[in-house]
Amino acid sequence: MKKNNLASICFGLVLIFVLALAPACKKQRSETGQGEKTAGKRIEGGELRFGMTTEPATLDPLNPSNTADGRSILFNVFEGLVKPDAEGNPQMAIAEKYTISPDARVYEFTLRQGMKFHDGTEVTAEDVVFTLNTAIKNLFDGFTEIEQVEISADRGIKITLKSPDPEFLPYLTIGIVPRNNPDREANPIGTGPFSIARYTTQQSLVLVKNPRYWQQGLPHLDGVTYIFVADSDALLLALQGGTIQAASITGSLLQQLDARSFDFVSSPSNAVQLMALNNAVKPLEDVRVRQAINYGVDIPQIIEAAFFGQGSPSGSPLIPGLTKYYDPSLKNPYSKDIPKARSLLAAAGYEQGFSLEITVPSNYTMHVDTAQVLVNQLGAIGITATIKLVDWATWLSDVYRGRHYQATIISLDAPNVSPRSFLSRYRSDDTNNFVNFHSPAFDQVYNAALIEPDEGKRVGLYQQVQRILSEEAASVYIQDIMHFNTFSKGAFGGVVNYPLYVFDASTIYSIK
């Protein structure tokens, strides 16, 4: 297997999947209706050729530098002690049962008997301990709060936390790997419904059916080939030309496809598109300037112009789909108000406005389209905005890692179903805080939420930190973009939506 080149493949927190959230934003199992809309018959076997504009940054589930797109692929290859269902609830995977101590400090699991890795070796408690300890060492989100991982009995795992945490279970979806695999990157081995047969960077990644998969009846397909293309235009041409049979596309691309040739299945991306503002550079370090920008932005107009009306404002870094935690009062907290925006700029000493550079990764058409709308909107309040297009590798090195930028358009996802995965990156000392947001008030409330045992109070604290981010205008939160899973007409069915940025290929079936 050819190793990936980090300079040429994606990394980070970006999403290409797009569409609009339903008003209630409740995630539920959603299957394609292609089988009912055609005279075809559902069959087992076959291959799906799926197009993508980015590649995984790594094939190692214990490397924290992967992207949303990478995690979406590896969802089919690796499994944790638990895995989310279509409602976001943790279900048994490698473990067959678990218990949580009354004080929520000790989590104990019993491993599923006879569970096999892709290479045929049995999953052991030692493999699980190795995996979790590696995640601790690699500073995975949440894992630094683990005090000890130990084998408690035959097929038993005991995880002791440093402090009570009733919300720790979602973190245990991290993929379990064999402890004696010397090169997880070149030889990725998991327990998922598919294994990786080969990977050629900038070309394709081939998954094949796991004949040992523990979940009876899955997967339906013999294999899935992810074909990597340069950009959204190339993706569209590949769909129209039949080089690929499926892809996830934006609302703008949808308008260019003939509904007589394709089936479309909508789903929220479970990521928040935002104009990230670098809070550490002038003049954006002034909260009045950031608030002025928010007042100058017309989010419904962005959704209409860049996404053909397919979308709904979020106003928060938390996806509306996490209905228990999302504060609906933030859906559009800064309604367009040009006089208010100009007044705030004048108060901050920028009555004549200023220049703002918006850095955008050029391979994401939806972000480029959004930036073009924003240039016109910001001009109305006296801000002269320009767009700087960069390739993905440059965006990663200069913007995300180096934090050398003023503003950028991007989408941020979460690796698991937890409000912390969306909110933790705003804590002052968090390594993922690439917007350089610093608020003692946020830190205090967020840290209190981490240890609050009462669920109702904890929900209130998470909503409070969302309001702090809104009031301090940490960035401009646009929407949870939705996507269209697009398939050749009448050829496939079985799409299941999750409250995560994933594509579950195991449920997909062919139609003849």
C-alpha cells in the first residue's frame, strides 16, 4: 500500500457535504427511496464508485490529525467499543455490554466474544488497552481525562477517569487496532464492515467487504472505491460522465445535474460553516469590530445566493441537530443592521472602514461562493474585503496550523456526538483554537460544564457558553450546511443518516 503524502492530502476539520437542516433538526434514520421509485430489485454484492475532492490525511485512527473527510471513510474500516446509531445514541460494537459507576468515574466493558480483526486475529483486551493508552498519549479530545485503563477480567476493560464524567461514552467510538501492528499507516487493520485493499494517493482508495464482520447481513456491497478528483467541477464532470456513481455535493452543484439521471438523498452535514475571525490580529482583536462584521452579514442572503436557498442559519458553533444542547435563540442573533455595524466600527476607531483579507481553500466551491457574497455585504459597512484563494495544503499550514490570516471560510465538524467536540476548540488553551479566542468567562463556564453531574444544569451551562461566543462575536456562524448524497438513477439504495459527518457504506445496496 502506498503511503499518503501529507503535503497533498487533506487534514483538519473541513467538510464538503452540503444541504439544509429540517426545521426540527432532529436526526433520524433516513434511507433512500430508489428501490421504491424504480422497477429494480435489491441485490447483494456489487461495487460503488464514490467521488471526493479531498483525501484522508492519515489511515491511522490513532493519528489525531485526520480530517472530516478522512474520518468519514475510516468510519467503514474501524470501530470502537461503542458506535453511534442513526439517532446519535451509543450502541455496542467491539464491546457487548458496559456499566457506569454511580459517580460516573468508572466505565467497565465486556468485549464481544469471537470478534476478529480484518487479518483474522482475535480482538483482545490487550488490544483495547493499547489503543486507549495510545489515544491518551496522542492527546485525543477527552482522553487526557483518563486516569487508568486496565484489564479487569476475561474480556473485561476498566476505564477510570480523573473526575466524574457522565458524558464520556461518545469518546469511546475511537477505532480499536491490533497492538502488534508496527505500521498502522501502511497496514491499517480494523474490525469494520470493510477493509482497505489499496490506496494510491491523488487517485483512489479501495475498500473490500469484510467477510468476518460481526454484524450479520452487513455490508451489502462487495466493495467501495473512493475516487479522488481535483475540485468540485471535476466531481460534477465525473458524475455526468459516469466515472463515478455517487458523491456528496453542494446545492449549487445540484442545480447542474439532471434529476432524470440521478437520485438525491438529503442530509445535514453536521458541521458549522463559519467565517472564522482571527481574534488575535488587528482590528479583529476588538470585539466591537467583530460585532460590526456580524451585523453587516446577511446570512439568509448567503444561503439563498450560494446554496440556492438550501439551508438554515445556525448562529452557534454547535450544530442545531444537537437539539438538547443547542440554544435556538442564537439561530440568527445578529440580524443585518448596517447603521449598527457602522456605529460599532466608528466607536472602535474605524469610521472609514478597513481592509479585510478572507483566505479560502480553493478546492471548496461552496466556501468560495460564500466568500464572494460576503465581499459585497461587508462593502456596505465600509469594509473592503478581498478573497485570497489558496490550495488545501497552504490553508492547513498557514491558516489552521500557523494562524497567519485575518478571516477564513471553512466548516468545522466533530469526531463524536458530543457538544464538547464543537465547543472545546474555543477554550483559551486548546490547541485547536485557531481563531485565537480568549475569554475567561467562557473558560470558567465551559470548565464547570465538564464536571457538572446534573444533566439539566449541564445543558444550561453549554447553552451559556454558546451565548458567550455569540455576544463576544468569536466568529460569524453561518449554517450547518446540508449535503445531497447523489447516486446514479435507480442504482443504489440504503443511505442512513447519522448526527456525524460520516458516510456509512455498509448499509448501501445495489439495485438491478
